[in-house]
Amino acid sequence: MLSVGVLQQGSRYDLHIGASPDAPDESDLDEVSGAYGYVHSYETASRYDGPGLRVVLFLSGCLLRCQYCHNPDTWHLKDGTYVSAQQVIDRLAAFAPALQLVGGGLTISGGEAMVQRDFTRRIFSGAKKQGLHTAIETSGFLGDRADDRFLSEIDLVLLDIKSSDPETYRMVTGRELAPTLRFAERLAALNKAVWVRFTLVPGLTDEPANVEGIAKLVAPMKNVEWVEIQPFHQLGAFKWKAMQLDYALEHTEAPTPELTRRVLDQFRSAGCRVR
Ligand code: SF4
């Protein structure tokens, strides 16, 4: 029997490892009801993860291995703290009145929240009962798990499209692109609000054809409210070192203003609202 831990307030840039050594592997997790799950940490005042001011909950477990990941300590369930969904909902209640006042809400990120789909759904359901706007940040790789019941608890999907080219996607993430495209198309068919996020990494995702492919894919989707360019940075590099992981981007720099402008222009020219 796993013992329930303490929900950690902090930052996505805090290193959390080894909190639940008996946790299953993230690819084998068999959620019974979603009453319990594994959490990295939560932040209380983000302005970057959805509209207004957000509480952002970072869940453990991800099946991708992005070369530029700044949270490799969210990849494995065993690194997260085992908590109950009710603990999270009760903590959220302390912030709910203030979040409502400023038009904010709850964003669940990761790792990949859909590794623990039922846990995520329970927390969103609790947030909705508190009158909060709900958003999920996801790669879409597990989008097939997002059934109608799950999506009905979510107001906004922050969809990370890491590449439009299957080869590049595989190189960047170690996984296939197709599930993300399938999920993007399904969200468009449902007219579910989406902000597409694209991480701009010089020498890795910045090929004009790669950017063009994403722009052409999302421009016709009426449900995509924004495309957000996220410049690569090194704030998570220390985690790769601390976890003794091979970090291929050690010498990669942040995109120059010129490169960022070119990419913004590419999205704009295709007809996207971009920032
Ligand atoms: S999907 Fe997110 S958490 Fe998972 S490896 Fe990629 S950047 Fe990291």
C-alpha cells in the first residue's frame, strides 16, 4: 500500500526526484478510479499557462523524451509525490475566489497529464465545481485517451505541436507525430478551444519547412485561438545534469530576435494569430 504524501507548492524549476520509489512504470499505470495520483508540484501565480492568473499543477509521468525538456524529473511516476485528488481540490479551494476575481483558473501540465487521465479528470471536475476555468497542457500523444467525459471538464487545450515533420518529431521526442495530429483534428471537429504551442529550438525545430507545416496545419482550424512561440532556454539544464542524463542541447542557445521574428512572420503569413 502506497503512503500518501504532502502536496508540494513550488516551481516547475525545482528538482523533485525519488519521492515514490514503489510507483509503477508510467507506461504500465492502470488507474483504478483516479482518486490518487503522482504530482511533481504546483505553482500559484502563473500568467503564461492560459488566460488570467493560473494555478498550475505539474503531474508526473510522460512517454515522450523531448531533447529540450526542462522537466525530466516529471518523466517517471516514481519521482512524483503520491497524493489524493481530494487533497489537490481542497488546496485549490483556497485560491478559487481570487482566481475567479482575476479571470484565471487551473491548468494541469506535466509531464503529460493524460498518463494519469482519471486523476486529471477528477481534479478538473473539482475545479469546475469551484467555478474555475480549466486548461490542460499536453503533447497530444495520448489524445486517444481523451474521451468525451474527459474533454467535457476542459475549457482550453494548450496543445504542444513539436514538429510537423514525422522524422523531426521522432528525433525531438522519440515518439510518433500521428497521435498528436489526430488529436488536433478531433479538437477542431469538436470546436474545442486550443492554443497551439511551438517550442523554437535553433538547429532542431527551426527549419522553415517545419514551421510552415505547423502553420498550414493549424491556420484553417477555427478553434485555434492563438499560436504561442516558446523560445528554447536552458533553465532546466541543471536537472539533466543532476539526474545524470545525456543532454544533447548543452551548447544550444536561445533563438535570436531575427529567428523569432522569421517564425512569427511565417505563422502570421499563413493566417494564424501568433504571439
Ligand atoms: S512532453 Fe513535455 S514533459 Fe514530456 S518530455 Fe516533452 S517537454 Fe518533457
